[in-house]
Amino acid sequence: MSITEEQAAEAFQSGSPIILAPGPQTTDRIPPPPDDVWELPYGTAWVYYGEGNGRLTRPVLVADGFSVGPTDLSLTWELLEHGPYPLLSEIRRRGRDVVLVGYHERSASILQNADAVMAAVIEAIDRREGDHPLTVGGFSMGGLVTRYALAKLETDGIEHQTQLYYSYDSPHTGAWIPIALQAFAHYTKKLDRRFSDQINSPAAQELLWQHIADWEDKPATSDRRIAFLRALEEVGNWPRARETRLIALANGPSNGEGNGVAPGAGAVIGRGLAVTGTELRTQSEGDDQLVAKLRVVTIPTREIRTNGLPDFDGAPGGTLPGFGILADALNKVPGFGVDNPIREHCFVPAVSAVSVREPATHDDLYTPISDEELEESPFHDVKFASQSETHTLVTEELSTWFLDQLP
């Protein structure tokens, strides 16, 4: 039985949006009520006092990452507390206060959401009892939001009193969503534009190393990313206060070992009548590489080819189940069933999380990171995972190292 475009559009739009973002999307657990709530420009903060603290005393600010819509801080709590390691409980057990910073719109420009962080920093200083220095950072995009916020405060002549800046698997030199997934998002825009709108959102364009705004486009650095990098340069690129120590954590290894995803392999393969002929492939290195065949409802099958890109999907670093997220959504729509041999791809390469190289070539991505490179990086210290793992996964390996760095 065939399906019309109108029927397909109705089926897509009646379901949840396809969101290529890390972390839990739902939870049945209810977090404890915060000790305080701060309303901020473009955001909100939940404050949890550390053990033995009756007021804000030793603040640790945690900025949210990328997604679509407003931050649900109960999901932030879920990510950081109910994964492999209970990070928030351990921070509070050590007498530090947790300040979770969320945004009114997670896909808005990093520069806009930095206003929320700057306000949270100032609020923390104003409300703090005593003079213990701040710890400020974030997970994924949150590490970039806080990086810009602290540098902007310094440029504006405002003391942020931050002794430790941290980024947890943040894409300092760019993140990666496979071109096959970006093309599919735009190709299906007539049916449901929400997936395409996410790829074209301000924050996504600022984060992605290569972006396409339409399925027929050639991958390139977005003008929005160029403008964001220019804005970073204007505030000195990094926090520069003498008392501020910069650290980075990466959900990938430094030894150059990939995650096992082979280049040029079928990741999402259409089997339903509406998508028979569709195939999304992992990225291959070199020119004229077929990354997608697109056929959705209508008869023609379009091919997407790339030139000059590296075999990015298998690179060492934090992974995202982008292919799996799409496949799970399609398999809920009648006529759109797919096979999904490969669920994950590299999202934040290790070289990006510690800001040592642009992820432009195979060698950039896969060459082991040397001690000499790390000495030249902006960070005073870094911690790598033993192997590639899920982006922003809160592991004991990374978390215990982080806790030891807290002032």
C-alpha cells in the first residue's frame, strides 16, 4: 500500500521531533527540589547547596549543552546524577554547591546563552557567603558557552572570580553530524521541518565543523560559525585571568584509536515502501564519495556525494547515536521502516575536546595526541577517556579526576 506526501507529513508531524542531541530525553525520576532558583536573562538556574552549607558558599556552575527548546533541568540532573557515576552528589558531598544553568532556548546562539551564564556568575558572587573562588564550565556546548562568557566578562572589566574553568567533551574546534544525516533532514523538510530547523539552528551552525543548509548544498563552514569564532577572538578566545586554571575532559582517547565505525558503510537502510532506495552511509575519505541515497515517498532517488572530507564517523572521541536516533523515529512511522546496522558516529573528536587540532583530515583526527601538542594547548591540564564512549557520559574515570581539580 502506497503512502501520499500528505499522509507522510501528518504521520511525521504527529510524532515527537527527531532531535540529534546527547543525554536523556525523558525521565520518570523527580530530582530533589532546589534550594534556590534564579531567573536569568535567557535562562534559569537551579541551586543546590553542598553538604553542611546553609547558603551558597563554594559554587560550581554547570552550563547545559545543545538541544531544541528550553532546558529541562530535571533532565540535566538525570544526566549528571543517574548515569554511571553520581557526579552531583559527589560534588555536594565535598561541600561544594551545584548551580545548574539552563537556557530558554538551547538551540539559540551560543552568544545569547552566554548572557545567562554571565548573569549566573555575577549572581553567584553576589549571593556567596565568604570569598571561595568559583568553578565555572559546562558539558558539550556548555563548555563553549562558559568559555565565551568568562572571556566576555574579562573584556568588559568585570571580575568573575573563577579559579577553575572546565569543559566536558566540548567541541572547541568543531563537532560533527554526518552529511548523510544533515541531507536527510533537509530532504524531508516538506514532510516535517523540525529536523531541518534543528540542523539550521544558530547553535548547531556555530558548533558544526561542516554544515549544509539544504540537501543539495556542498559541506562548508557556516557563516554563523565564522561569526562565532570571530566573536571569540574579539574577547581573547579564552579566559585569561591569572588566577583561572583551564581544564578539559574528553570522552575519547588520546592514542588515535578509532571507535570501530568503518567508512562507507550502510548505517540506515530503507525497507518500508516510503523509503525503499534510501541509504545513509558513514563518511568516507576523499573525493566523489557517496554518503546518501535519498528516496522519500516520491519516485526519484537522489545521490549525495562529498569531496575532501575525512573518514570522520570512526574517529576517536565522544560518540552520538545519530543514525540510531533517526532510525528509531522512522521505525515508528508506518511505511518508513529502516534497518540500522550502525547507530553511532563520532560527534566530538578528541582533538576538538582538548583544542589541539582542527578536524580537517584523517591525520588530524587519528594521529595520537602528543605531550608537546598538549603543552601548546590552551589548557593547563586535560583528562582523556580510555576509549571512545558516549558523548558527555559521566564516568567514574573522568569524574573522579574532575573532582580532584575543584578548588
